[in-house]
Amino acid sequence: MGTSNKELRRYRNSFSKELHEDILPYWMKYGVEKNGHGFYGAVDLDGNPVLTANKTSVLNARILWTFSAATLLDGNEEYAAIADKAYNVITEDFEDKEFGGYFMELTSDNKVANDIKHTYAQAFVIYSLCKYYELRPLDTIMQKIRVFFKLLEEKAKDPSNIGYRESFTRDWKIYSENRMADNNEPKSMNTHLHVLEAWAALYKVWKDPVVELRLTEMLNLFLEKIIRNDGHFGIFFDEVFNEADSSSGTCSFGHEIEGSWLLWEAAGILGDKEIIEKLNPVVVKMVDNIERVAVDKDGGLFLESTRFGSHLKTNKHWWQQAETLVGFMNAFEMTGHVKYWDTVKLSWNFIDTYLIDHKRGEWFTKLNRLGIPYLVEPADDPSPYYRNDWKIDPWKCPYHNGRAMMELIKRIDLML
């Protein structure tokens, strides 16, 4: 493949060190409540908990997934204890025992703060439960997963069109005022990308024919509707998956590079040869697009482009840099072309030089184009979902960077 085993081992050691000596220890030291049974909703740059911050099911599901996966990787019982804690938090604090599903937000003392049921958040919960089941293959956990999947089939799936509704009230009535979309469109690429991710994880542990059908539908939805002819993702859609005018000129680079490998992984889990054959050139085209228009010369990934590519947003956010590593590593495995491995190395150098907070631990949230981190929270922040002045928050999680390190370790091990 054009690279030496010695070089692969050297990078594997770097990724393993980052995972086991920075990311996971940081979350174990700073993320776990000192006077509670769960995890803080937010932690500032210096590791101090923000005690007024709400907790979200998304963050806690991502903690559950990360520490379950980390335990499966190397059997560390300290990681397993965090996974067990996260499972208890998800199922005891966030689960809606009356109407089913999982609350979006709790207060710091575990009272319901936001009872909207976002399909995006529900998908992350089932994704994490499936990974936890791989760690703890108990009938009780599988039964919970099956019941939850059937509930989502009944409540969240669009009965008239392909795909899933975006959000619901606590009792599963359609809620159109608070979708996971900037302009409140009926359907989004982001939600369906993570539904795809969830159904792939589910089919891996439960070979149910309905799950197989839904995973097939999701893959075909991306091939036929979400991936534009130019190889970029559409972002927001109407009920029948015509792209909304509000997003037709925008490219979300992080979702595209993440989606490139999640689609390929899902197709492999499904095992449908026809879909794999269709998807192969599409995935490579997506990665080539990102290489051409979104990777800066220092290896950092730009946020997005607007106005049909004429306006580039050059900030570099933590999760997109992590997904760049996996997307290009996946393309290297698929094709054997060393140019993709070269981008992995370039991207890792950018992350290691600028993004990792080598003094206080973990990764900064956002950098400007020059690699300088944003450390204060302005009133007009163009990326409101996560804060510059927090290391942990409802969206800043161990899942993207932790998962990236684990993916790279496993993929290099397979090569070696």
C-alpha cells in the first residue's frame, strides 16, 4: 500500500497514546460527578464542572458508546465501570418510563428540563445500547433494544414517505417547532446519517429482517436522494426528500467525510453486494471532493462552504478533524492509494500541533484557520451548539475523537 509497517506502528502508537493517556483519562477525571451518580453536563477549560449546565441524552449516550467500545478494544475494567455507569444513567435518568424513548435534557439534579423526543437523540441512544450489548450480552439489554426499535418504528418512521420525522412531543405527537434543522425543515441529512449509523449497529447485534430492511432503505436513501450528483451531501429536505432551497448551496464538510466511512461501514455490515458495488465509487468521490475543496494545506478541515462553494467558512472544529482521520484512512484501505494515508498523517499533525490541549488535556472545541483556539464565548458565535469556553458540553463529547483513535488503531492492526 505504499507505506511501511514501521510507519504504521509509529502512528498506531501515537493514536493509542492519545486515546489511553489523554482522551479517556480526561473524561474519567473531569466528566464524572463527584457528588452524584452520573456525569456533569459541562466542564470548563480548566476542568471545573459547570454545575448549572443541563445534561443531555446525546452526551450521555456518546459516553456510553465510547467507554463500551474502549473496553471491547482492550478489556480495561476502569473503562467498563464508566460504561456501566453511563448505561445506568441512560436507562434510569433519561428513559421516559411512561411514554417510552429518552428525554433530550435533564437539569443538573436530574429533573426533566426538555422532554422533546428528537429522532437524532433517540438514534444515538440505540447506537450506544447496541455497543453496550456487545460488551454485556445480556438478554435484558437486548430486550430493551428490541422494544425501543419497535417504538421508533411505530412513532418516528414517516408512515407515508421514506425516512423519519425529526421531533416529537413527550407523548410522540409530531412537533414541528423544534426540529434538528437550522430552518426547521421536515427532514435532515444529519438525523438520517445517525439513524443509518444506529441501524447498522443494531443489525450487527440483531439480524432481524425488519432491521435489515430499514438499513437497506437508509443506504438507498443516501445513494438516491441525499448524496447530490456532485458527490456532496444535501442537508435539509422536504417530506419526500427534495432538498430545500435553504441548504442547496451549502456543503457540510465534516458530515461528508464522516458519512463517507459510516456509509461504507453500514454497507459492509448489511452485506448487500449490489449496494456495496454502487457505493464504492461514490465513497471515493466523496473523499476526493473533500480533499480538493475542504482540506487546508496544514491538514485541518474547514467547517463548510456556502453560496455554492464561493464562500468558505475556515474555522476548524474538533469533531470534523477527528472524522477526517477516519474518512481518509477508510479511503486508503479501500483503494490502497498512499495519497489518502498522506492526508491522514497531515491531518494528525494538525491535530497534534494545534487542536490537542497538551497542557490541560483533551481537545479544544474550535480553532481559526491559523490553528489558534477560540477560548471565550462571544454573543454572536456562528456555531452555537458547543461553546468555546467549555471542554465538555452537551455536544462536546468523547465520541468523535475517541472513536477516531479506536478506528485508526483497529484498522492499522488489520493492516499489520
